[in-house]
Amino acid sequence: MVKSTIITRISDGLPLAATMDDEAHESQLMDCKNQGKAIIKKLGPHAEPRCSIESGKYVLHYQIESGICYLCICDKAYPRKLAFSYLDEIAKEFNVSYGTELHRAGLRPYAFIKFDTFMQKTKTLYQDSRTQHNLGKLNEDLKDISDIMTKNMEDLLWRGDTLERMDTMSENLRAQSLKYRKDAKYLNWQALYRKYGIPAIVITAFLLLLYIRFAWF
């Protein structure tokens, strides 16, 4: 089930809204929330747009939309597709409600705390993955989650790995793959030239000589 949600502006780490969790959940999730804040601080312009980070019995899922990070904490067994469907609904409604104000200078922390009402209603709707609504979401092809990166909290917070570095590595791999395809294409052309180039030139020259001879003499 979805345990908690926080919405943060990436440029300066300003928290814009969060769910008001009860005291029991608050004490249980304190460490995980602190980890979430640490993750958000690591996010930059080149961070993965969606990611899942495992932390003990919980998983932190986030997605970035227009410079805003939407992060939720869920039980580890909670379906990842539902978690991102939940975040997608939160992001769309938040942008519709406050889109023109989100990057305004001088905003105070939790300036849009009233959005908690919508998040609580949506969170309740997504609590049980076995309801008809959520089974329908699982069967819908709303998002392809196969490309969403999954990391371990220890990798991010204690081994010095960063989300930006992960993205840089991903970009490097894509660039290397593109370069490999270009090199392979070039080598194929070279191989074809070595095999057929000289005979083709000889034949073309011979035909040209024949044309000149019969056309002009």
C-alpha cells in the first residue's frame, strides 16, 4: 500500500506538499522519509525521470515532471505499476491546480499543503491492489515500467553512487551504442568496397571507353 507522499521542487529542494500521516506511520517511516529527502537532494537536471529505490521493507518510487519531484513510499510488495499510476494521477492534478505557481520565487515550504486532501483520497483509492479499480489499472497499458531503473538505498546513500551519475552512465552507453552502429556500418561499406569496388571501377571504366569509342569514332 501507499504509505506517504511528498512533492518537492528540484531546483532548490523546496517541499511543496506532503500527506499528513498519522503518528503511528510517522514514527515507522521517519528513516525512510529522511532517505527520501536525501535522494531528492541528489536529483539534478540529468537525473532519471522515474526510479524505484529499495529500502528494507519499503520502496521509494519517484517521478519528475516539469522540474517537480513526486515521491511516494510503498510497501515492498505493492505493485510498482500501481505506484507509478498513483504518482501520475497526483502529478497531473497538482499541475492543473498549481502549475502556474510552482516555480514562483518566494514560495514558503509546503505552500500547497491543502493538496493533502486530494492525495489522501487518491491514496485511499490505491490502498488495496485487489480492488476492481486497481486490478483495472494493472491490466491497462498506461505505462511501460520495464525501463524504470531500480536501485538499492545503500548504493545511493552510502556507496557514493548518484542518480545523475547513473544517468550519465546510461547516456554514455547510448552514445557508445550509436557509435558502434555507425562504425559497423562504415566497416560494412569498406568490406563491400574491397570486395566489389575495384571490379566495379574497372567495369565502369571499360564501359566508358566503349561508349567513347562508339559514340565519337
